[in-house]
Amino acid sequence: MPSTSIECDRDISAPVAYVAHGKLRANQRTLTVVRRSAVAMAAVIAVIAVRVAWADDPLPVPGVAPQPQIVGGQAAAPAEWPWQVAIVVSGSTPAEGQFCGGSLITADWVVTAAHCVTAGNGAPLPTSVYYVQAGITTLSANTGAASNVVSAVVHPDFDSVTLDNDIALLRLSAPAALGGSVGLIVPLTPAFSTLAAPGATATVLGWGLLSEGGSLSDVLQEVEAPVVSNIACNAAGVLNGAVTSNMLCAGVLDSGGLDACQGDSGGPLVVPDGQGGWRLAGIVSWGIGCALPQRPGVYTRVSQYTGFITAHAGIFGGDLSVTKTATPDPVPAGGSLTYTLTVTNSGASSTSVVLTDVMPQGVVVASAIATQGSCNPGATTVCNLGTLSANASTTVTIETTLATTTAGVISNQATVAASSTDPVSSNNAATATTTVQSAKQVPGLTFWGLLALASLLVACLARRSITRRTEMTTQ
């Protein structure tokens, strides 16, 4: 960033004090931590001389604890954003020492801003001075699970002055227990970068200041802000060319009011994926002031870093999902039943995609045909679908015949997998349930029914014979 601008790096960086344009700035939470925790104080002393960032944090009022927000937003519901994590100073509670945010992209890896975990010269800080807390919405509640960080991978081209390539990956000491309040977010890839096109509505999350110079938040905040084009962001009087192609802007140019702020650094900017889920499009990075007109917030553009993330976290392959229907429903015993399965890839290209469908008892497969690849029909039908490119889908049709003895409700599950990694496995299976009706008996076809039917038939024939004789006599 040009040195003439007034930079506000969204960071309440708890392990450090700040030197900003010759003015020493300290963070509200940092001083609280120093007062409450000797361990945290040691961490602060260890890095205080090397961390340089751009901030505009107010000095705290002596003896007054910070009020345990994101600008223009609202409190998030518990577990609403399960991938959000807090990065906290070691030896302190989340309420005392949260200084940055991050996003859980696998059970082992968190993505955050490089400036959160580096010194002023871009060198990584010791991972021993901070930890990650997952599954937390209210800092003072101290819920969720804390994990130590065993390694931090800072982007090799991170520029601590311009904040270009402001991205880092944190490897946890043990996999996070997924479920409930802890979940994963899929990073946006180039194939789906249009989800974060200018004008798209994004959501920003964090525990930072409610306003520039305001108080910190105890409860995770969320705010919606429109994505702003890099051209508009780089205009004179806006950000004056400081935004690179590796950055993304969001906010309301004319009026401001919606933005991240100090303390939100490293947290997620997410966009809807069009299928009821979310994609990680940005990482809170920097801005001029907070929520000011003509000063949109600046975020690391995640879709630029597929290669970097893959090389270390190894998460990219695809986001496979499968749907399954069975027709007709209900179906008579001994009849034909058709399963139609659709496999869709909403992520990056997936290789060696395999669909497996185990048939219920009493269902015999007659054929299995895929619009891509080939199938091996049988009691366990396996379809090798090959490579499924981004945003592609293929359909498999399985024709079956039911045994005459099959009756009641039958159900079976199909699963899809690939040799490439699929970070979201919750949509990799689909179940179809069908009601099978037993063969209907013709009423009266018991022994006595047959006897009665035979008697009726004899009577009818006898009557017909008498009628015919009468007609002949008359003639």
C-alpha cells in the first residue's frame, strides 16, 4: 500500500503492539490479556519488537475491560457459521486473547491472513504464541475445542508492505472433531469465481470492532456487503491503485456503513454457492478506516490460491454429490423398477469418479447405463465414470426386476467417490425408498370359490341350453 494512505489492517493482533506511522498503538484485548495472564505477557514480549502492522486501534481506558463487533452487522446465531475459528494468544481465554479469525477448510487445516501470523518483515511468528479455537460463537462462553498449531505456511510471495498474497495455512496438532458447531468451508476455485463477481452479496464474519475506534465484540458478528469490482476499487479517490488482482473488495462505495474492522483479520468473506451452501471467497485483509464511504474493505481473493492450498492442505479435487430416484412408486411385486442417479461435481475437476449402488434383496439388475463411463451391473452395481470436470454432471440409469416374493418397503443407498480429495462428504450418498405391493389375488379363487364359480358356470350353460331348446321348439 502507498505510504501516503491511512491503512487500517483489520488486526487487533493480541500477541503484539503496533507501530503505525510512527505512533504506538496497543490493542484493547492485548492490554486485558497482559493484566490477566503472565503467560500471555511473555508471548507479547517475545514478539512486540518485530510485529509491524497498519492499525488504528484506540488506546484503552485504564482499568476498563473491553466490551465484549463487524461494522453494520448483527450477532450470528450459535453454529450458524461452523467453519469460523478464533485465533487466540496462548495462555489466554478466547475472550481475553482472540486477535484474528480463520476458516476451517479441512479437519487439519485453517486458512487465515498471513499478516495475522507474521512479523513486520513477513517472517512467521512462533506457532507456540497462539492457538486455534473451533466451534465458538461467543468468546466469553469459551465453547468448542482448542487446538495447538504445529506449523504455519505463509505464502512465499506475501508482501508485508502491500499485503499482496495475504494468506497463510495453519496445520492443527490434531484433526478437529467435525459435527454440530464445527464444520468446513470449501474455498472458491477459478471455475466458480463468478460467484464472487461484482455486485454479488457476500457475508463477512468476525469478532472485531463495531465501528472504527469502537468496542470489540464478544459474539461473532455477520454483515452482508456487495462485492466491488477491482476497477472501481482502484479508482482515484477510492483506493488509488493499491488493489492487486490477488485482492477482492466489498462494501458500499457511496455510503459505506458495511465492513470488517480491526480484529476481524483472517476471517472469512463467504458467498452463496447456489445450492444452499457457501464458498470461501475472501480473507479479511486491510482497508482505510472502517466502513467509510469510498473506502471498501479489501480481502485476499481466495480463488487465486487453489494451487497454494492444494500443495499444502491437499483439499482440492471436487465437491461431488449424488441424487437418486426410483420409479414407479409404489411398484407391484414382480414388476420393473428404474433407479435414476445423477452425479454432480460442484468443485474443481474430479478424477476416477466411481458410483456404487448396492441393490436391496429381491431386486435383480437387468441393465445399468451411464451417460459417461461404463457400469458393471449386479447385486452391487459399480459405475466407473472417469473424470468429472467442474460444474459437470452425469446420469446413471439402472433397470431392475423385482422378485414376486418381494413386498413392503425397500430402500438402498448409492455412494460416489473419487481418487481426488472431496472436502465435503456429506453429499456423497443418496437413498431411494420404494413401496412394493404384493401380487393381488383374484377374489374367490380359493377352493370353495372355484367350486362356486364352476357351479355358476354349469348353471349358466344349462340355462343357455334350455333357452336354445325352447327357441327350437317354437320354430
